[in-house]
Amino acid sequence: MKFSYQKLPFEGFDTRQPLIARPILPVYLHGKNHRTPSPYYALLDSGADKILMPAELAEVVGIKDFTKGRLEPTVGIANQRADVYYHDNLSIEIVGHSKKLSISIGFSDKIFLPILGRSFFIHFKSVIFSERKEEIELKD
């Protein structure tokens, strides 16, 4: 599967600057009995270890209190700290891909952009970033 990079404005976007193409995938998040009603754009991030989602998505997929998950404090870019609560038995479905990927997902009220880290990558034979073509290829 190949996906073109997307040019989307993010929080704090300066309208005087051009949009930057980023490796972003449209995904649905699935809980036990609920799915996000529309896809969310998630950044494919080879520098992140795990999958991180904004806290408000937990409730959408049926998790009443995201803080009831397994707590793992996380440090990100510029030494930013966030409490992340992981929940198992969730899955991600990439738009255009028929299967759901069973995975553990971390939720935090400090995360604003869904991030697909390397724990997402292990579901594929290879993940190829082509900066020149502004394209991502996921090989099963």
C-alpha cells in the first residue's frame, strides 16, 4: 500500500508559511464495540516507540476513563513529559486496508496529534519513507 504525504495545518500553524508535507495516514480506531465515526489522520513517526492518541479518542471507542489504563510516563521532543495510559485489545484500521491491526494504544491529554510509532511498524514486512516522492509504502 502506498500513501502520499499530506499537507495539513496543525495547531499553531502560521498562515504566512507554506504547509509542510508529512507522512500522515488516515486511520479508524476500534474499541471492543465502538469505532471512530470517521478516520483520523495519524503521523507515521519512526522516532516514536509506540502508538499515542489524544485522550478524547478513548471515549469515542468506549473507554470511559482513559486514566484507568497502564500508566507509562513518556518523554518526547524537547524533553516534554506526558503521562500516557495504555489500553490493550484495541485495533487500528488503515483506510483502504481490509484488516484491523490489534494493538496497544496509549492515550494522553498532552497528545494532540495521533502518532503511529514503531509498535505500528511491526505489523508490516517493511515501512518505506520516500522523501523525494513524498510517499509512504507499507508492505505486508
